[in-house]
Amino acid sequence: QVQLVESGGGLVQPGGSLRLSCAASGSIVSIHTMDWYRQALGLERELVAGITRGGNTNYADSVKGRFTISRDDAKNTVYLQMNSLKPEDTAVYYCHARSWSNLNYWGQGTQVTVSS
């Protein structure tokens, strides 16, 4: 089992920055990939960014050049640095982990609101 706890969400003005954190605990060695998803009101959950254990990253086109995903293995934590935020980035952001055996784990979500 893997437990994920997100933090760092909040209210920010357009053009501002936030850094989300996702702390993992439990069977850390079983994790292959960690991702950030988001779900805006009335829309489906979408992948924002992902990072593998080997450090390979991928991003949604809508956030490329603005968001950066990174990991600190010593702290079992994944980060999402979000710059140049736009109102359309407003959503609940979820941390997700996938194990080598394709089990999926989700955090509880953290709200990000971009508004003036």
C-alpha cells in the first residue's frame, strides 16, 4: 500500500506561482511513476505531468514551459512547480502513483484557484 498526501494549493493571481508537494509513504519501492492530475469543475480528470523512477518526465501541452515536475527521493516527495498560472489552471490537483504491478494510488487532492 502507498499513501499520498498533497499540500501547497491555494489562491493565486494570474501570472503567479505555486508549488505543490506530494509526500509518499508505505511501499515506496513499489512505485514506478508518479503523476499530477487535475480536475476542473464539470470536466474530466486530466494528466498534467508525470515522472518515472528513472527521471523521465512528460507534460500536458497546456502546461509545457510553465510547469515543472520533480522528485526528491530522499524525502519521498514529488513536486509540481507551477509558474505563469492562468485562470484555466483552476482545478483540484491530485497526486497519483502507479506501481510496477500497475496498482494505482491517489491522494485526497488540493485546490488551486487562479483568480484576481
